[in-house]
Amino acid sequence: MKKTIAICIAAAFSLCAPAQRVMTLAQCIDYAVSHNVNVKRYANNVEQQKVQLSTARNSRLPDLTAGASQSFNFGRGLNSENAYVNRNTQSTGFNLQTSVPLLTGGRIPNEIAMSRLNLQAATADLEHARQSIALQVAAAYLQAVYAAEVVKVQEAQVAFSKIQEDRISKLFNAGKSPESDVVEAHSQVAQDEMGRTQAK
């Protein structure tokens, strides 16, 4: 009973399993590059360096800050006649401040140049990571294609060896071939089948 339930569960899961789809080399590379963690990290670094470059360029611009304040006071206080009276006071304040970098000793142009070089380095790192992943995927893809071709060659070799074995068996039955040739042909079929199994 337990075996039957286990078999039914295994069959249900196997029916729900998604089918494998065939992908071209370009699709494999695109998928690997778009889902690789290192490539995403390098892409984020490129975006960060773009922000750094923009910040360095904008450091030449003047700063401008403005503010306003409002306060109210309610209460009692002494007047000039030394009597307590209700006093309500209100005050409003405004401020405006600006600063312009006049003399920075070449710091701003050097920061811009450094940010530009950092962006170029980050872009080169990203491209290197993409190419490295593409190379690895291409190598794995070619290895898989090669392995599939080896299996096809081994299957063709097994078929050829079986034809040879059949031909030699017929020659032996007709008395035109020694028994050692039959044994050798049978051995060759076994070797080729073993090679096919190893290729898979």
C-alpha cells in the first residue's frame, strides 16, 4: 500500500515537472549574463560611478539655501506701569545664503577627472564580466554539443558493429569464417556499447 502511494505521488510530481526548452547559444549567453550576480554587481557599480561623476560635476555650481521661521508667544508680562497685562508676540524670520567655490586648489577638476576614470574602469569591469560569462557559457555549450555528437557517433558505431557481427555470424554459419571472428565481432559490439554508455 505504501509503495503504491509513493508511486502515485512520484507520478504526480513527474507530470507537473516543467518541460525543458531548447535554447540557442545566443539565448544561453543572454540568460546567463542577465542573471549573473557578478554582472549585476558590476552594473550597479557603473550606476554608482555615474552618480559620483554627476556629483563631482555639480560641485562647481553655487550652493543656495533659504529658510523661514515663525514663532508665537502667548502669556502675561509686566508693562511699563508695573502691571500685569496679556501679551501676545509674533516674530517672523527669513534667511538666504549662497556660496560659490572660487579657489579650491584644483580639487574640483581633479575630482571630476577621477570620477570619469572610475566610471571608465567600472564600465570596463562590467564588459569584462559579461565577456567572461559569455566565454564560459560558450565553452559549456560547445562541450554539451560535442558530448551529444559523441553519443551519436557511438550509437552509429554500435549499429555498424552489430551489422558486422551479423555478417560474420552468417559467414560462420556458411562455413566461410572461423569461430574466432564471431567471438571478436561479439567483443567489438560489447566494447562499442560500453563506449556508448560512457559517452552518455
